[in-house]
Amino acid sequence: MLDGAWNFVRRHQRKLAITAGIVGGIYYSGRLLVNRVVEMQAVSAKERASKENIRRRFDQNQNDCLFTIMSLLPELSEQVLREVDVERLITELRTIHRPQMPSPRPDSSAGEAWEGSSSNAWSANRSPSLSVADCGSAEPGSTPAPSTPQPDTVQSSHLAEPSRRTKVEIWEDIKLQSFARTLIAVYSESLLTMLVHIQLNMVGRSTYLDSVAGKLADPNDGQVSLEGRYESRLSAADEQNFLMLSWWFLNRGWRQLMAQIMAATSHCIRPLPLKERVTHRELAALFKGINWKLRENGLEQSLTTMLLPLGDENVTDYLASNLLTANQVFTPVFVRLLDQMRDIIESTDFVYVLNSCIDRLTAQLLETLQESFPEPLPMPSAPLLPTVDGESVPDLEGVVREFEEFSALPESRVVVVQLLPRIAREGHQILNGVPNHYLENVCASREMQALSAAVYTAEDAAQ
């Protein structure tokens, strides 16, 4: 039997060798394939863990941005409310006595519209409320009737009279500052949000690379090969000095912004009569016109000087105000981060995101102001004419006319004076709201998230 098997092997030696080679090759290839699959699975799991780690760090960084902005807003709000003090104007308006014998006004409807301004609306701003008479007596050219002075105060009262402003002048300032303060809140909150997001995402990227470098660095070689231009680690002092750059906008840059907004608002709002009745669409056009005027006046070109202390004079002011020295702050790492941040601010992407944030907050503001406009009543429809049999048939001409009247239904109009308290109060809400829905809205926008992601993952944090 063994001889038969041996003879069989000798006769089919070539075939058996080929078969053994094929089987061995398949087995070896299978082992290589299995090992390759296991290796690819390990690499894929590692990549997923790394991406999840980056996403977790990024999400945490965005939460840190939100809390940081909330902590900085009170400092900005205090200065804005102090510099653009609408409540002080209201107090000044209440100190003016009404005329004892008011003359009859020919335009009674306009006077009633003027008196429609609610005094309780101002109380939400913790300011003295205005009476209806305060609004109703502010006719152009009217002056308060002087009270009978005592003999020993005749001369001082006579000297003080020329400096007293009329109610119309004060109301004009209230109108201007109510619009201006709310727009200052919109623009300053947008810029502060973008500034903090850029700063913390640049720092977050550097911190992440530092952690990777610490894990992968060879003890015998202090350098580690990473994708991108990773040159040196960010020290605690450099990080602190870099994050302190927001001080410039909070204390200096916003005033430059305020000056530009006041000029644009004055140009667009001054011609608007106080007793003008406007629709919600016309109010939206007013805000849009101010935004366009700001861009026309070069707001985008001055963003860098608003957000960063550039120039010898500004740098000296920044260092002196914070008790710092140039050698202490301007290290190579800090200078590189400052240059990268300046490149971001001067990019077209930054302007695009800023405009989208402003449009987003303005739309939210106008949606809130919509509550001040009552819903127009529907037009009554005429009954259909009966036929001989008692049935009703549509009158085509009447239906067409009714459709045209319904399509052209006039919007509700509100006197400008009645809108001022709500506009001024929204300026408070934008800066001091708890919870701050305006801030949450702009932080959650797709444009802001995209800018943060671009900064966090950029090769040199400057794209």
C-alpha cells in the first residue's frame, strides 16, 4: 500500500507541487490580508479617537468662548450705557415744567399721536417714567413757560435761561441715542464675539499641538514632526498676554466704533420727524440704511485699529494702561500670534462673517420690535348678491376688487416716539440680557462656527 502511494506521488509529483504551492500561497496571502485588515482597523480606530478628541476639544473651546464673552460683556455694557445715557436725557426732560396755559394746536391728530408714547415702557430700563403730557407738549418751537422767580433769584434765573434746551431738542437727542445705542450694542457684541472666538481658537490649537508634541517627542530629540508650521510652544505668559488683547476693544476700540455709528445714525435718523408714523418695513429700512452708511463710511477698513492696539501711540497707551512693558509682552511667539490674528481680521472672510452676524442680530431685533406694531384689521367683505332663485353667485368684478384691496392691505403704523422706549430697552437686552438670546444666536450661527473651525484647524492659524 505504501508502495502504491509512493508510486502515485512520483507519477503526480509536479501536480502535487503546484497544488501545494497554490494552497500555501493562499494561506500566506490570507494571513497577510487578515493582518492588514487588523492593522487598518487599528489605524481607523486611532484616527476616529483622534478626531473625536479634536471635536471634543473644539466643542469645549466654543463653550469657553461663550462663557468668556458673557464675562466681558458687563464691562462693555457699563461703558456703553454711561456714554450713551438715554436715561439721563429722560430725567432732563422731566425737569422741564409744562406751560401753564398751553395754546390750542391746530393739528390735534398729530398731538394725539405724540401723546401715545407710553411712559411705562421706559421704566423697564430703570429710568424715570415719562408722563403723557411730556410727550404731548413737545411741539417744535414751543418753550416752557417760566415760573415766577423770587426777587433774589431773578438775575441767576435770567442767566441760566439761555442754556436751557427745549423739549424738542431733548427728544431729538433721545431719538438719536436710542437708535445709536442699540446699534452700538449690535456691532460691539458681534465684534467682541468674533474677537474672542479667534483668540481662544488660536490658543486652543496651540494647546492641542503642545499636547501632541509632549506625547510624541523623543526624549533624545526635542523636535517632533507635525503637519503644519509648528515652531514653538505657547507659554503661559504668552497666552495671557495674547488673551489680554481684548482689553483694547473693551476700553478703546469700541469708542471709535461709537463715533462712526453716531455719525451714520445722525445722518439717517435726524431727518425723521418725531411724530412720523412708520411701518415695520420702514423701520427695517432705517436700520438697513444705517448699516449701509457705516460700510460706506469705511467701517470695514477701520476694524483692525478697533480690535488691536496698532501704532506706537496705541501700543504705548495699551502697555501703560495695563502696567506692562514691551520686552515683557512682545516675545517672538506673541508677535507671531498677533500677526496671524491681524491677517484674519483683514481677510474677506472676517468681513463676511461680521456682516452675517450683524444681519442676524438686526433681524432678531426687528422681530422683537414687531410686537410694537398691532396687527391690521382685515377688510370687511361685501355680501354676494342673491339671484332670482335665492342662490348666491360670485360677482367677478367685486371679487377682483376685493382681492386687490386685500393684497394691498395697509400695514399698521406706529409713531416714532412710541418706538423709542422699546428700541432703547433692546440695547439693554443685547448687552445685559439673562439669558442673552442675542449672544446665543450669534454664537450658534453657521458662519461663526465655520470661522472658528477654520482658525482651529488652519495650518498657521491665519487662513
